[in-house]
Amino acid sequence: MCVLLAVTLILDTLGLEVGATSQQVKMRFKELVKRHHPDANGGDRSTEDRLVEIIQSYNYLKSVGFG
């Protein structure tokens, strides 16, 4: 997969536009982690899959220089 396409899909996963800055990416990541963390949801484990997806997406963006 082309890096640009991967970045576009990941930004969409995080709810961001293609022109998002690294600061916007970091702020959105922190917001989503707080929202989807099981501890923030009364121990509800159903949000754990979404949390893993968010973390993996952010880690990929960091690996390509976005974070």
C-alpha cells in the first residue's frame, strides 16, 4: 500500500482531514484514547478494539514522521 494512501486512511480513522498537522494528530489521539479507554468507560471492554486501532494508527503516523 502506498504510504500516502495509508496515511489518508489512518487520518480518516482518527477523524482528521488530510491536511492535519502533527499537533492536531497528537491532540486528537489523546482525546480518542481518553474516550475509548476501558477505565474511562466503567471497565467496559467493548471499546478496547477501537482503542487498539487508534493506538496502532497513531504509531504508524509517528513512524512516518507525523507525530
